Amino acid sequence: MTKYLTLIFKNLLRSKRRNILTILSIAVSLFIFSVLVSLPTFANQMLADTTSSVRIICRTKMGLAYPLPVAYKPKIAAIPHVVAVAPLVIYGGIYHEVSDQFPSVATEAAQIDMWSDWGLTGVDEFKKIKTACLVAQGTMRRFNLHVGQQIQLRGTVYPFNVTLTIVGTIDKGPVPSFLIFRHDYFEEAAGNPGIAHEFWVRVDDSRVVPEVCAALDNQFANSSAETRSVSEAAAIGGILGRYRIFMKLAEFVGLVAVAAIGLVAANTAAMSIRERRSEIAVMRSIGFPSGVILNLLVGESLIVALSGGAIGCGVAFGLFKVFALNADALGPFVSLHVPPFVLAETLGVAALIGLFSAYVPARAAAKRSIVETLRLVD
């Protein structure tokens, strides 16, 4: 086995330029493939993660610009299967410059456990300190913030600033860059308007979510502020639905790129084997079985393809890591990554390119008789 591997690597080193260019072309195509296939995979994963959610988002039918009265909270809490209600106000402040905006919301301190699955830290301090806030990890990295630091947000929608103390972080929120502070602090600074842009509602079983959504909307039907309630999964699906066509197109383009490079690799393998007819004839004449020659030729192609696939996967994986640290403004898509399944799939595609591009010409060359092979040599 070691002897055959040595032969394969010696043959690969003889045509360095061709093999390097082939590796790079496969790497580029599989980089494109892994990136584009990750888009629909990422979207489907996000939807799957929220399918079993017991949270509902209740908003006004007229849009976020028209808030709901906080007085709706006890009426919502009285609906069967509802176990918790948290009003949410969208503040929308600026940290330093206009370009430094990120989502900032206010909610009741007592209801912060509504989002316990987001990896919250500093919850106890958040409940004790009126000016406390929790900051997502993306925002912490972006502005080099730390727990215990005091920051100020300048109001845009509201004509007042808020001075906040970071007491904890949010590790697994729906977007990598946002901030939560206390609703009572917002109410005090705003002059107690008694508003909420959303109510987040937790129920006791995910199976009753549609029933509770209907009950919520019926409760406030024909009122001055009618509601539209959806599950958390439906809300995220609505955001991702805008990009659905783009994701399908991206998946198609990725497959086209792989098919195109597969044809190029097959042509390269056929040319390489054609140029080595005399070598193959000599190997046959000194006793190498045709099966061994076939394995050597296919093994060379497989190593070239897997090398390209590994480079393409590695660059895609690293690029998303860097992108996630420096592009928080893109919302949920900034947490896009290449899932392990896609990495394995890409390497599998690379192996198929290596196998099928070389198998047919290699088999024909290995099976051809010695005399016929020598006759074909120029």
C-alpha cells in the first residue's frame, strides 16, 4: 500500500502546474457550492429550531409604527394555555455614530426568563438594577464592550437618551447584534406612555399555538388596536420567505458550478492519461496488473479532487467565521455558517468528481493491450 501511495505522489509531482491549477479550479467551484448550499440549509435549520417553540408574537395589524396599549397584558394573560406575557418596546437608539445602530428593545425585568433559551447571563442583576441591559455577543465584539461598562444610546424615534449598564450577555439570540433593557426605565424616561410594540406570549404546549393565536386576535377584534398573532416559527419564516427564491437560485447555481468543474476535471484527467500511454504500456510490460494501474490513476485524480474540496471547504468555513465577527448589520444572516453536513457533502462531491472524471479514461487505458497501447504512442 505504501509503495502504491509513493508512486501516486511521484506522478502528481511530475505535472505540478497542471495539478495545482486543477486543484484550484475544483477548490473555487466547491467553495461556491458549499457557500450557496449553506443558504437554504441554514434557513431550514432556523425554521426547524423554532418549530417546537411555545412562544407567540402579538403585534398590531397596522405595523410596528402603531404600538399596542400595555393594558392588553392582563387580557392576554387570561387566555387559556398562556403562562407568561412580556411587552416589548422597540427603542432604536444610536450608540456613537449613525452607522452604529443596532436593534435595542425594552421589556419587563420580571419576564426576561421568557427568552431563557437565548443563553442569557446576568439575569439576576438585570432584575435588580433599573438601568441594566443585556447585550448580544455580536454587539459586544463589534464595539469592544464588557460587562460592567456604562453606555448611552441616543434616541431616534423617541426624543430622549438612555444611559445603561451592561450586566450580562445574550449568547444565542435570533440576531447577533442587539440589546435588551428594562421596560420600567423606558416608561419612566418616556413619561409613562403605556405602550408596547409587541407582546411575546409563552404557552404551555407548542400544539396549542394556533389555537392561542386565534384566541388573541379574536380578543381584540373590532378594537382600536386590532392584533395579528403568529408563532415564533412563522415570524422567522416570514423573514426568510423573502429570500426563498434567492436561496433556490443559489442552490441551482452551486450545482451548475459543480457540474461544470466536473466536466473540466474529466477532460483534464483524459488528457493526462492520454499523455501517459507509453508509461502505462511499460508498466503493463513489466508485470503491473491492469487493476493496479487503474487504481493508481483513479487514486491520483481522487487526491487532486479531495485536495481542492478541502481547500474550498476550509476557505468557506473560515470566511463565514470572519464575516460573523465583522458584519453584524445583516441581521440573522450574519450567523450563517457552513454546517458540518454541508462540509461532508462538499467533500463527498469532491470525491465523486475525482472518481468519475478519471475512471472511464483510466479503465480504458488499463484494459487496453500492451501492443495496442504502444501502437497509439506518437
